[in-house]
Amino acid sequence: MKRALVLGCGGVAGAAWSTATLKQLSVELNWDPRNADVLIGTSAGAVLAALLGAGVSIDQLVEFQQQGGISGSRLNWNHNTSWGKPYPPRPQLTFPGLALFKRSFVHNISPFAAPCGLSPAGQMDMGSLVHLIDSFVAMGEWVQHPDCRIMAVDADSGEHVALGTPQAPTTSIQTAVCASYAIPSWCPPVTIGGRTFLDGGVVSPTAASQLVGSDVDEIIILAPMSSRVLDKTKHPFNKVERSVRKTMTQIVDKEIKQLQTAGKKVIRLEPGPQDLQAIGYNMMDHKRREGVFNTAIRTAGETVEKGLLEA
């Protein structure tokens, strides 16, 4: 049986939730996530996919969340500063996704294509993220995993591109992760092979549909931006977050239906009510990261049990 692991977008909070949940899944299945036949990562999920693809174990990822470092590596990380501030720096007065904005009216790219296309270029310093990946993969190289796909979006065409595959422009894992993490208005767009790329989450929070025509039998999806148990809220910022999450959930629903129609077994894992409470409305708020991780450690057993029963 061939198994794929799909790690979705979700910012700092999403990476924390995914790590705790993936740890529990690995225990339940007695399985090492590094052994997935296919690794697909989007944005924060691209960071995790790259690290797993480079040979970093799930226990080391847990250690990273708990302590900020990973034993035996040269990683120097501070969760309070290395993720950047919980709000975006002042963006540039350039709009790299204008073509995407125009194209979104002709082609049904995604509900987020138009607003992301109108977003100015972000200016977050990506040095820390590069250092994180560079601590395990030589600069300019790709990971050792035979099929690690890092998802990004072509800012001109809206094409969802799997960096790391023969069809995509050649690049390093460091650059690919930065491209997948190029959140509009927050992180800078990345140019690869003359093409400008934005965050893969602009098109899909998971990119699971990449596997519809594949020979993979089972697909494990961790979707921090999806949830089928959305609660009502009066806080205006939370209302915006819930609206975005509802749309993300609909995209994941559609992708999973496509996979199941194609005969794939799908294990779907997403945050529950307690996780959503811990996450709040800002997935990039590093001040909530520890609380999100600790909450997910407590809820992961129920999350994984539900995902396995539904598969």
C-alpha cells in the first residue's frame, strides 16, 4: 500500500497543531511519517514536509515545538522572535498578483485568488525560515525524500505548482519553502525560473487533489485551516477567521470527495472546538503557539480516533 502525507497551510499555529497531531497519529499507526511515499506541503505545511523530507523525525519536531531547538543540529531558533511578529510588516507598494486578480474573473481559480491578487508584496524577513531548513539541508540542495512536493501558486497564471517535481522549475528546498510560505501582504513573493510565486494556500489549504490520478492508496490529510465544527462568535476578528475557515473547509471537502471517488482511502485530521479556541483568529500569532501545541497534545487522541473511524 502506498501512503501519502498531506500537510496543509496554517501559519505558526498550524505548524504547532500539526506537529502534535502527527505525533499522535504516528503512535496510533505505529508509523514513521518520514516513510510516507509522497510528502505534500503547503505554506506552514511545506516547512514540516521539508523537515520530514530531510530526515527530521516527528519526535524531533515535537522537541522543536517544546524547546525551540533540535538535538544534534546547528539550529538556533527562538519561538518568540524567529517566526516574526504576530502582524505583518508594512508591505511594499507593488502588487505582484495583479495578473492573478484579473485572471480570477475568467477562471475559477479559488475564492481567495482575487483578494490575494490585489494584495501588496509583503516584506517579512525570511532569513529565519531559510536558516531552519538550512540547518538540515545544504544550501541550494533538495531533501533526500524521493517524492517531496512543495506547493506554490504562479502569480501570473494562477497555476498550482508542485515544486520538487519534474514539471516544475528547478530550485532549492529553501527557496521552495519560502515560495510556498509567501503569504500575500505578509511575506515577499519568490521568483523561480523567471516565474513569480505566492503562498500555495491561495489556491488550496492542502493541495490534496494533486493525488487524484496517482497510484497512492491512502492519503493522510492534516488541515489546520479546515474544521467541520465551527462555533458561532461575536468577536469581529473571529467572525472573519471563521468565514475564511469555512471557505477553506469547503475546498477540503471538495478535494476529499474527488479522492474518494477515485477510490482512495482518506484520513482527514483537522482542529476541534478546543483547538479553535486556542488558535484564535490570528494563525501567525507566535504568542499563542505554545498554548495551541499543548492543547493539541491533549486533543490529538480524539482527533486521530475520529479521523481513523471516518476513513
